[in-house]
Amino acid sequence: MAEVEVTREGAVQTITLNRPDKLNAFNGAVHAGLREGLKQARDPEVRAVVITGAGRGFCAGQDLTEFGEMPDVGAGLRATYHPNVLAIRALEKPVIAAVNGVCAGAGLSLACACDIRIASDSAFFVPGFVGIGLVPDSGGTFFVHRLLGAPRAFEWMSSNRRLTAAEAHAWGLASEVVEADAFEARVTEYAAELAAGPTRAIGMTKRLFDNADTATLEEQLELEAQLQAVAAASEDFAEGVAAFIEKRPAQFRGA
Ligand code: T3D
């Protein structure tokens, strides 16, 4: 069975990390499968992406039994994790981390690189890196810092404390916590809702928020003006305004 499964239901593409016995820890096949899934997600017909895990894990980070196989750790990170993290940010459509279970190390970084995190109530979040004497990588410091703020991010990532899904929700790390039995249905519903939205506007909103982290106000105002001109020329904008005037729900096509 493939170590990453990619399926499509309507305009939603789901990428499932599939090494349940290892809590979906990263190995070469997982990196490659994720990369292929993210490549397929560039298809304009795909309007929302879900990344999740098989079994009781979302992802436990780097497979520690294969760690020693990389003679140059920095080069390994650049060749494997980095392209996938960058591909998630480059996708101009929403990417949901459906955190079904244990989320640790580079698995935590992966979840935090996504646009939205929905957690099952059976999930928990663990820094992982510090537990084995490493620094957070694959975007861990970048995203956790932005999500939690520097003081909380440092305190947590240097403690290896297990955060329950409820705590992750209270901290703003997860936007929603769902009972395990209802999790899959809720993820399906939410992803379908996003996929029915004005995808280009949502994608450009993602770009704007990414840009806002480092831009000056002047730069951000300018990018907003540029992207609003693109949005205002889209079919979805015409449809949105027509639907408003005709007092009916908009039928966005992502165009
Ligand atoms: O060069 C580079 O690649 C550097 C990149 C580094 C990136 C990183 O991600 S570093 C951090 C790596 N991850 C970790 O250190 C986490 C290790 N795992 C754990 O601490 C615990 O397993 C968890 C807290 C995630 C979950 O605990 P628990 O009690 O729910 O499950 P468990 O019993 O520990 O694990 C279940 C099985 O999964 C177990 O196998 P077994 O005994 O049933 O055959 C365990 O060995 C396996 N497993 C869990 N995590 C990993 C793993 N196998 C390989 N690699 C793992 N990371």
C-alpha cells in the first residue's frame, strides 16, 4: 500500500500520510508522496486540500529509525522537508491540516505550515525536537512563532510538553476540536465549504497574510491594491455581486 494516498472528491483533494504503525513518521517515500500530492493539488480543479494521517497518528515527525541514513542533516532538510513546506505556502488555495491524532516534531511543523488546523479530540501536539536534543526545523520556529507569539512558542518548544487538542484550541493552534467519531464528517463538510468559495480570492488572501509578516504598511497597502484589482476582474466577483443583488446564494466557480 502507498505510504501516501492521494484522493479527490469533487474539488477537494485529500493527502493521507499512510504509515500508521509508525504514526506516519516521515521517510523518503512519505516525502516523495507528499510532494507528488502537492504537485497534483496545483490543478485548478482542486479548490481545497486536506492533509491528514491514517490510524491514530497525524505524523510523528522524522522516522527516527532512518535518521542516521542522512549524512548531511542540513542538506537532507533542504532536499526533503523544505520543498513541501514551500509548496503548501505557494498553493493559492486553502490547505487544511486535519489533525486526527498524534502530531509531533516535523509533523507539528507540517500541520503549522497549513492554513487551518482542525483537531480530533483524540489528537495531541508535541514539539518532539527538544525531546531528542534537536532544534525545531522544517518551518517549526517560523510557523509556531507566528501562531503562538514568541514567549509561548519558546516556552512550549523548549519543554516538549504534550498539548491536548482542547489546549491547542485554547491557544489558537487549532481552530476547532471535533469528537473523534464526528471528525471525518466535519473535515469533509468544512473542506467542501471552502472548495465552494471564491478560490482565487481565498488564495490571494493567503498570499496577503503571508506577505503581511514582513511587509511595511506601505508595501502591504500596495499589494492589497494589486491583488484587489485581480479579484475585481474575476468571474467570481461578478457572480458575488450579481448574487447579492438578486438575493440568492452565490455559485462561485473559482475563476
Ligand atoms: O535530518 C532530519 O530529518 C532532521 C529532521 C528532524 C525532524 C523531526 O521530526 S525530529 C522529531 C522526531 N520525532 C520525535 O522525536 C517523536 C518521537 N515519538 C514520540 O515521542 C512518541 O512516539 C509520540 C509522542 C509521538 C507518541 O507517543 P505514543 O506513546 O502515543 O506512541 P508510541 O508508542 O511512542 O509510538 C507508537 C509506535 O510508533 C512505536 O512503534 P512500536 O513500538 O509500536 O513498534 C514507535 O516507535 C513508533 N514511532 C513513533 N514516533 C516515531 C516512531 N517510529 C519512528 N520514528 C518516529 N518519529
